[in-house]
Amino acid sequence: MAETKKSAATSSGAASDYLVDLVWVGAVAYALFLFLSNAYIIRLQAIEEFGPVIHEFDPYFNWRATQYLYENGYKKFFTWFDHKVWYPLGRPVGTTIYPGMQFTAVFLKKYVFGERMSLNDICCYIPAWFGVMATILVGCIAYETSLSVNSGGTLVGVAVDALKGQFTKSKDMTAKTVTKRIFGLETPAVECAIFAMGFMAVVPAHLMRSVGGGYDNESVAVTAMSLTFYLWLRSLRNGEQYNYLFGSLAGLAYFYMAAAWGGYIFVLNMVGAHAAFLVLMGRFSKNVYLSYTLFYVVGTLLAIQIPVVGWSPLKSLEQLGACAVFFGYQLLYYCEVMRKKNKWSRREAWKFRIKVFGVAAVLGAMFILAVTPKGYFGPISSRVRGLFVPHTKTGNPLVDSVAEHQAASQQAYWQYMHMLCFMAPIGFFMLLFRFGDSSCFLFVYAVAAYFFSHKMVRLILLAAPISSALGGIAVGRIVSWSISVLLGEQDQPVVKDDANDEAKSKSDGKKKKKSSSSKEGMSGFKAIRDGFAEASKSNEGKIVKTIAALVMCGSLYMQAYTFSEYAWRISSSLSNPSIILKGRTREGQIIKVDDYREAYWWLRDNTPEDARIMAWWDYGYQITGISNRTTIADGNTWNHEHIALLGKALTGSVEEGYQIARHLADYVLIWGGGGGDDLAKSPHLARIANSVYRDHCPGDVTCRAFGFLDRQGTPSPMMERSFLYNLHSHKLKPGVEADPTKFQEVHRTKYGKVRIFKIIGVSRKSKSWVEENRSCDAGGWFCPGKYPPGLKEILDKKKDFAQLEDFNRGTKDDEYQKEYFENLNNPELARKRAEMKARDELRQREEKEPPKPTEKKTISDEEKIEIYSTWEDTADTTLMWQMVTTNAVDDLERWLDQDPGAAWLRSADGRGPMWWAFESKNQDIVALLMKAGVPHTDKDKSGLAPVDLLKE
């Protein structure tokens, strides 16, 4: 009967259905072409306007490494010890770089483009090419997770089955109604894929790392990540016998990901977390087991071949989670084999599992106890640790100084996601009712991506693929439903699968009782759904559905148009290379400010080849990449103590900085011109210096004494006498001039953005000593340098920075960390301390005689009464409470010297410093306040005197 109905329907509407399918295919093809062409064109704006120019800082290191690989081959590349960076120490580049992108560029140059395209141009275009590929792969992810075989269950139903110890059958994880178009393409899976591509093509969260010229690891890594995720999902497709083989391909893609970017750890943990989630949801099966086992074995065996990765997948705490899942899978599969072999009941199977995992836990604990004292396990990095602490700081001032490591705000999400901020959650909600082994990966990915991107704004990049996929699923399903309503396909009778009907007819009463709980758990919702379905078949229902379809399509079109306009507009700002700026003259003419490259070209053309350039680490990559000159530090930031030495030279006094610089450098390069120049960054430099050289800002771990005193840019005394300030403001600010016996300004760029000074009296002895005292290993290529003896007196003062997460080090620095966090969490107190210290120094400098204690200020009795009788909560009362309760006696004493009225402050509850001192049992502060004349018997709002609090 069903076959007859199907035949009649086919014969009567075959022509019209075929025409509809052709139109649908044409629309899909047009949308595909439009979105992919947009993905490419939007990423070429920088190249069209500025030419094939490498952007930013890190890409210049990548470019230089690519050049070296192309000219010297991979063998020399992996044994390349670069003495032009991190002077005098150097850096083993080949073993500390993720070389995937460099190998890709060289491969394209040698075997694809040859002489038709320069290596520089290939590097500039790679972000755009891989951006298009990432767009396609995100579409594939959306397609795979929207297929009927992967999205027929519900989260609640699968969870209920898991709690009952039942495995949801494959047929119950497959959607019962599906529309297949021409060539066997499914709808709405195709629509979901197309719109996911549309979002990924232009979403700013991905554009920020994939514009032409942005030759950075992330531009390739997002594509590698998306490919790994797609192949992993493809290996889990329901109902296919050998799809687990895609797990090995996912391992290959993961290997490329590990070679391209340190974010491979995220990819590994996402797949591992999804595999664990499948177990929790009762979805563990032979296919899942084989898929993950192949992925982990192939991926790990290949990844450990990459020098920078090494054995970290089996040693680093950040990666051991996936390893634990792998071993857990082996134990689970063994238990399943034994359960089936012995036909155990559920209770017997659980007893056996507990025994197996108990023995494994004991053996694992013994192994951990044996190898931990030997330093086998690597610590969690400070950047990763920062993702799990409640504050936005890591305890490492070097990491905390990077703006990208700060927490993401709502504004940042809207800036980089726009309409995906509300479309992705809609897709996430739909996912809960279209659940399957593959589609639940998006659930895990979405939660993780939001958590990590919220902690660190840079990681919004990781949210781009999942947001685009979820947004595409939301729009795709809405558009697909709307089209089916407008074409009248919703009114056609549902064709059921004959195989399912036959299976149902053969099932007996016992099997019905054991039917999937996913059906039972959702029976009430299905009844409601069926009721709506029946109502929608009426004429009124059809009209309502048609209007709803038109309204939703129209609304989505307007939102899409707004999103596209926004993406193209913001892409213009994202496409501006930081090395070339746009400016406007007083006459309104737009100009290109090319000061930075001008400075680097000047160094290349006017300094000796062995010249050493001192500059803040941000510019190290550009100096070596363009000028081909030796730098003190760069963006690799592998040596905290070395960067602290550089920070001490720049933010210390002129004499101290000069004595360091003359042993390390021949020239000093300074970024000026306002904005984010060196002076604006300098408080971070001072803080980093003080983390190693504690005499740099004594008693002030966050160096609040180094900075600006007001919004007008008045420097604090410490900043004013610093090496950096004197060179930065040389002959620009009244009375500021670099010592001509120490420095000579040799170049100032056209618009004054960069200034270069030659150091007078460079220690040639130290320079020669460094060249002659490099220690090489047995292989002959690993030859790190040493600091010259001339720096011994300064280096003896350093204290190696002990990161919180490095438990393998015997030393700790709890006192420093405690005060560091106190100052960060209470910046007002730290600012007040620094302000008082700065004012003390200013007063002393203004004295004509040698510094002497200044007379304390006094106030009249009338002023005391006026302050004492005013009860209100202010910033000063809050600061006073913090000082008293933390027993900051010295800070309070300095405050009272400058403002004796502060002792008489009272908050809205009538309490003041005397109450808080008694309550905290701080005798020294009680004595200080009594000396100032503050009474201890007056009552507060509740009628309590300070002494009463002591009795409590």
C-alpha cells in the first residue's frame, strides 16, 4: 500500500519535483560561489591597498624562518641556532618553533608556484587561501552534524537511556523524516552547511587572524583544527561499517595541527572531552572505540616527532587528560568484550568494571608517585593557568602585560561575532533536540569555546568555527522549513521507511517494553508536537505557517545584510598592517605613515652587520626580519629573566640603564609619537623588571611608583629619571635631553614615530667575550651564549622568577605572589602607596638642602570636629578600612603625615579607623591613632565603642 502511494505521488509530481530540485541546486551553487568568493576577497583588502606586506610582529619571525627553511633545507632548519636573537644567549629556532606553516609555504613555492610567485607573496596570500578552506570545512562540520543519521535523538532522551543503562539504538538516533534532493543531498543539512560557510566567510573573529599579510600560525591552524574536527565527526557517522577509519585521518590532520600552532592542545582536549562525553551519555560502542583509538595513536605517534612537541603529549598536565581517556577506552572495551563473552547481567558487568578500573587506578597512582619526584610531569603554563583562575591575572607580569590575555567583554563578543551572538545560541538550543554522536560534539565544543574565550579575548578566535556552525544550523533549519512551507512540501504525507515498519511488525511485547527511553522520555513533548502538526494542516494553520515563513525569511535577510555590511566595514580596520599606518594631515589629506619600516631599513643600510639593537621585545621580530640585525629579545618570550634585564635597563635610571646597554647593544631603538609607544608600555616593563630584580621598585611589587601622575602625562620621579624617558622625550619636552657623553641620536623617522640612538662607549671587550665564549654540545650546533663578565654585578642581584604553576622547581616566591595579587586586586591601595611615595620624592627633590624629614601637617580642632561628625561611605573610608585591616602601618603613617584629617574619617555606620583597629586587634595602628588624638570611647551608630569590639 505504501509502495502504491509512493508510486502515485512520484508519477504525478515527478516533473515539478525535478524542477524544484534543479532550482534548489542552482540556489545552493550560487550561494556557495558567493560565500567562498566573499571569503577570499574580504581577506585581500590589505594586499590590494598596501601591497604584499607582512603584518604585525610575529609574522616577521615566521617569514624569516620560512626564508631560512627555503634557502637551507629542513636538516639545517632543525639544527638552526640563531645568534641574532636573544643576545647574547641566542635561540635554537628549529627545536622551538611550530614549523607547519613554514613547510606549507616552502612546499607551495617549490612544487606549486615555482618562479611564478615569490616566497614573500606566497606568505602574504596563505592566510586568505586557508581562510577559504576553513570556511569550507566549517560548512562540512555543519553538514555532518545535521545529517539525519547524526541528529535523530534528543539530549534528554539519550541522558535518560544512559541513566537506565540502556544503549540508544542507531535507528532511534536517526531522524524519521528526511527530504532528499537531487544527487542524494539532504535538506536541511545542505542549507546548514551553506549558511555556516556564509558566517565563517566574513565573521570578524576569524578575519582578525586570516587577512592577507597576516602570516601568523593561527591563519593556518584554524583550518587544520576544522579539518581535524570534521574528520573526527565523520568517523562517528551512524550506520556505516568502516567509518572509524576516518579516525586515522583525523590523527593525520591533528599532526598537521600540532605542527602549525601550540593551540593543538585545545584540539586534542576537545576530541578527548567529546570521547569522554560519549561514554557519560551511554554512547560508547565499538565504532567510537576504534575511532578514538586510531585518532589518538596515529596523532600522538606523529606529533611526538615534532621537535617542539616532543614527549609532551605523554608528560604535560595540559595533555594528559586525552591520554587518560585513551587508556580508559582500552579498559572499557576490554570490559565490554568480557561482558558479551560471558553474557553478564548489568550488575555483574558493573562489578567487573569496578575491579578493572580499581586495579588500573592503583597502578596509575603507583606510577605517578614514582615519577613525580623525578620531574616527569611538565607544569601547566602560566597562560593556560590564567584560564582557570577566578581573576584575570596569572601572577606572571610578563603574561599579564599582553592585552590579548585579558578577559573578553560583552563588547568584544559583539565586535567579533555580531549577529552570531544571538544566532549561535539558537543553533545550540536546536542542537539539544537534534542529538547524535557527531552533533553532540558541537555541544561540548560550544561550552569549552565560550569558557576559554571569556577568559582570554585572544581565544575568541577558537569560537569562530563553532559559532559559525551553530549559526548556520539555526539559519539553515529555519530557511529549510520556510522553503518547505512555501512549496507546500509540509502538506505532503510522510513516507516512512519500510524496513522500520517491517521491524516494528515483528517486534513482540517484550521488546516493546525494552524500547528506547528516548521515546518514552519525550512522549509528552511528542504528543504536543503531533497536536500542533494536526492543527497546522488546516487552512488557517497553513496561512499562519506561510506568514511565519515569510516573516522569518525577511527578518533573516535584513539581519544577514546588516551582518555583511558590518563585517566588510570592520575588515578594513583589521586589514591595516600595524607596520604601516594611515594618517590625516591638517589639510585633510590621507597619508601612509611608514616610519617603522623606514627605521628598520635605516638600520639595515647604515649599521654594521654585527650591530646589536636594544629595543623592547615587541619589535625584535621586525628588526631581525627586516633589518637583519641582532636583537636583545623578541616575541618568543621564552626567558623571563632576560626580558626582566631588558626591562631594568629601560626603566632604571639613565646611568644604570647605560651600564647594562653598553655591554649588550650598539644602538637603542625607541618607539615614540604617542598612542601605544614605549612610554605608554613602560609601566609593564618596570613591573616585569621588578619580578626578577627586587631592588628595582623596593617595597612595591607592581611598580606603581613608575608611571604617570595625572592624565596630562606628568611622569613620576622614577619615570622621569629613567633611561627610556630620557631617550623618548629627548629634546621634545622642556629640560629633557639625553646625555651626549652616552648617547647620540642618529636617526629620526619622517613623522617621528621611531628614534634611533647610538650608544657611546660600547664595551668592545664584552662584545668580543660573548663571541669567543659560546658553549657547544657534542652535536656542534647547539651553542648558547653567556652574559659578559661586565654584567656580573647586576646579574648577581636577580632572583629567578618562580611561576606559580612550576611545581618542579624547588624555590617558591609566595610573599611576592601574595603582594602582587593584593596590589592587582586592590589597585586603589597600591596607587595610594605609590602616589604617597612619589610625592615624598618630589618634596625631597625640591629641597635645596640634602633630603630631610619634612614637618608634619596639622589641622585645627574645628576641622577635626567637622570631619569626625561627617558619617559617609567614600573612597577614602574604604581605603582606610583596607589599610587598617591589612595592618599597613607604614602606608597609614605616610598618609597621616600628608593628610592628618584622614585619622578622623568615619563611615556611614559611624565607625572609623579606631573601631577597625580594635576589631582587627592591630595594636600598632591603635597607638598611631591615639597619638593623633582620636578617641576610643565614642559610640558608633549601633552604640558600640571601639573597646566594645575588642571584647567581642
